[in-house]
Amino acid sequence: MEIRHFVTFKKVIETGSFTQAAENLGYTQSTVTSHIQALEEHLGGPLFDRMGRKVGLTDIGKKLLPYTQEILDTYEKIESITSEEKDIRGTIKIAAPESLTVYRLEPILREYRKKFPHVSIRLSNATCGDNKKAILNGSADIAFVMLPRFEDSDLVILPLINEPIVLVGSPDCSLNSLAKSYENQKLSECLITNEKEASYRRIFEEFLRDRGIEPSNIMELWSIEAIKRSVMSGLGIAYLPLVAVQDEVEEGKLKIIPCEADVKQLYSQVLYHKNKWISPALSSFIDITLKHTRDRACEETTC
């Protein structure tokens, strides 16, 4: 067994297929197959169940996974033994929702890239639930989520900043407030929103259901920018993080619609697995993230 065999095994798990693993690693598919076969021959059993184009772990594969992570973490530690801060190298895999990627991560990533140009950054966007799963299955080193405060015995969770969520419409929108008088009524406005698993969509739809409020229609779009443009054009209303609409509200392109909603408070939070080895590259990224959070909190309190 060789280190590259374990790297390939982990990549197949992350991508869900031999083909995607080969593309990610720059191998032919036959090379990926031979690496997995080498492990299977050594262990005496299959690591994957083939289910069409996707693969799933067998019991042997599930038992091998935590040891694989330990081996790869140890290998990374060895690689970094002689690293100094100015020469930190490696790769960090970051998972984040679109909202935090666009409106929170940009200054963090800019500073990090300037200080550590030799570190490769892999950034993936998905829902907060999927980003949490990415930490638990090892496909991401660190994840950003926008959720109510929560605890998980397998995770280290660092709360960053309170993220107000607001209901917005175009300046000409006839809805001026979503008050108790709207209970058990149907709104004339269309609710423009993102994917069903988005945390703030779930929370707002729960609020509407509890009060018997029904939007005239629901329009799902692929990005916050597309949602904002649709709302500004008068197509409907949207429930979005304040940080995502602050500029448009100040410019008069959107208006905040007061909403008597007793909804759960959301926070941007960063998390990683409690058993994850914190490499110099990852440690530096966490430090910069927390520094930016402190600086922003200081700005908001005019300290």
C-alpha cells in the first residue's frame, strides 16, 4: 500500500465516482481503479459498492475511512515539519454557502492569499447542511455556515457574527409590512427564493406556515444576485441576509419590509472536525478569519 492509494481512495469518496476522482487527480480512470484494487487485494475485500455511476462504501470501506484520514493527516504533518510561516505550503479545502462566500469571505481570502501564496485553496459552495456534512465526511477541512447557534459533539464550532435576515421588496412594492393582520391570508406578492435547503428560507417558510400566510407563488432562482435583480424589477419579495442587500437598500433600489416575525437568530459560524489535525496552513486561515471577525465587530460598535 502506498500513500497515493489512500489519496485516491479518499478522492473517490469525496467525488462519488471513479471518473470524477480521476479528473480531479489528473489520472486515467484505469489508474484510479488499480489504486483501489491494490487496497482491496491487501485488505481482502471490496471497498465500494458500484451503484450505476455512483459508488458507496462497503463495511470494509467504512472501517478504512478513519484510518485513511489519520494516515493522510500524519503525512501532511511530516510534510510541514520544516515549514516556516513565510513558506507555509499545502492545501485547504473550504466549504461555504454562496451568501458568505460573496459577502464575507472575500477580504479573508484576499489577505490569506497575500500572506500565504504557496497554499492552494479549494473553495466549494453548497447549502449549510451539505457544508456540515462535508466536514463530517472529510471532504472539507473547514466550513462556514449561517445557522442558529448549535452544538455537535464531533465538531469545533466558532461563532463569528450575528447575521440579521430581512424581508425586501422593490421601492414600489405594495407590501409595506408583514404584520399580524396578514395571518391566514394569501399574499399578492411572489416569494423569490433560493434552494429549499437554505437555512433562512426554511426559517421564513416555517414562519409563514405557522401564521397561515401563503405567498401567491414561489420562484426559485440559482443565486442571491439573481434574486436581488428580480426583486428590484418588481417580480416579488425575498427574505435575505442583510449583508447581501445592504448596498441596494442604502441606494434606494430595495426597501426593507418590516416583518413581525419571531424567527431564530442566525449567525455566521466556522467549524471543523474535532479530530482534524490543524495544519499550519489551516491554523493561519482560522487566525485570519477570527481577526476579520473581531475587526468587523469593532467597526460596528465604533470602538
